[in-house]
Amino acid sequence: MIEPLQVFTTLPDEAGAARLARALVERRLAACAQVVGPVTSTYRWQGAVEQAQEWLCLMKTDRGHWPELEKAITELHPYDTPEIIALPITAASERYRAWLAASVGPAED
């Protein structure tokens, strides 16, 4: 049985978030990726409090694909230290779980 995860990252613009979402789904590292925004982020960076408009990318994957997904986000992301957070999905319908499992990993021919 898969262990589904919800993964979060933010990007500086909508086009970049859309490119990342598509790349991760095409690579079968995420079953689904949604882009939401803009959002306003307030954070501490290099000793100062900053505020920026960003786009939130939400991805669904499973724990087995987490290492590859994290690596791909890091490689494709424009930030030096991108937010890459994964939370377990503790409840999901069986049909959704089955779809998620079939959507990540090797393509079924």
C-alpha cells in the first residue's frame, strides 16, 4: 500500500510554478500538481524580514518517490533554498489512492 504525501513549494512567478508542476508530472514523480496564487509570503532571509508575492505549487506523490521528487524540485527551482515540505495524507479514498499509485513511477504500457 502506498503512503501518499502532499508536497509544497513556492516559486516567484506563475509561469515558473506551471513549468515545475508540468515537469514533475511528466517525470511521474507527482501524480498531480496544482498552482495557487498569488500568495504573499513573509519570511526571514539573511537576517532581514522580507515579503514577496509567490505562487504555491501543491503536489501529490507517495513516500517512495519523495527522494527523487525532492531532488528534482531542488534542481529545477530558482531559489537557493526552496521550501520543500511534505506532509502525510492520512486519509484518502481508495479510488484516489489507486489513481495516485498508478500515476507515479514507471509508465504502465
